[in-house]
Amino acid sequence: MPFLFILLLGIALAAFGFWYLRRFASFKAQRPEDYGDSQPRLDLVRHLSGRMDCRGVIFGPTGRVTSQFRAVMETHWSGPSGVMDETFVYDDGSRQSRQWRLTIGSDGSLRAEADDVLEAGHGQTSGNTLRLAYTIRLPRENGGHLLDAVDWMYLQADGTILNRSQFRKWGIKVAELFCVMTPAERRDA
């Protein structure tokens, strides 16, 4: 009997530890309000405007780099509505384009739509950050899978934006992306 009790207690403690780490000490545990006082303040129309040059890597489920890329993002705004055209070139020579249709709410929220994004993505700015969540369909040549994505963008003082994204299927992380987005013409943050 003591062995069974110890085994069940161990399982319960491990489950609690797993839940605690996922809820309070992980990428998914971040909340926009965690960054409310961070500086400089991210203004999407100002800081995601014009051309941005990007370099990044994609990590597979084991944490190893599976791909590298360069991208150009060109964003134009008309009031709170904008269009961001992205063109990616991967290290294997393949290319990918996406056009985001963006709408900023008066409360700092963001609605983001693209042809390979199911429904609309929803985001929130807070301090120097943007959190954006959406479901994306991979290209057919990459399996056509639907992945739940969460992007976090962190504005730096020089106008550079650091972007970290995680992609999950059935709640399991299958990929992570990290990229550095640099304004083609540096602007004061």
C-alpha cells in the first residue's frame, strides 16, 4: 500500500509541476499586461511602417535549426488599416509570399487576416510588445497542416523588432521561429 500511495503522490506532483511550468514559467504563460510599463512604447503604425529587412531561423520540434530565411516586409497604413506584404527566401532557395490585412482597434488590439490564416488572428499591443495569435495552414508541399501560432514582437530602442513565434499542433510545439526585423531606414524609437 505505501508503494501505491508514493507512486500516486509522485504522479500528482509531476502533473502539478508540469501544469505550473506551462502556466507561469513558459512562452505560453506571457501576457500582454506583463509588458504594460516596458519602453519604448510600440506604435504599430509608426514602427511597422515602410520596409523592414528580416533575418531568421526556424527550429524544429527537437530545438534544432531546420531552416534559415531572409525576408522583406513592406507595410503601408491608411489610418488604422494597413497592408503588410511579406516575401521570404529560405536557405534551400524556396520562396514564400504572404499579404496581411491589418486593423488596429482603439484599445491597441490588432485584427490580422491573410489567405493562409483561418479566420482572423487577434493581437494586443502593450508597452513595447505585440502578441498575435492565429491558426495558419502550411503550404501543401509542407504537408498542409493547420498550426496554432503565437507571435510575440518586442520593440528595441533603435527601432529593431525581435520576433519569437511558436507553432503548435494539438497543443504540442512543432516549430519555433526567431527573427530580427530591422527598419530599412532606422527611425527613432
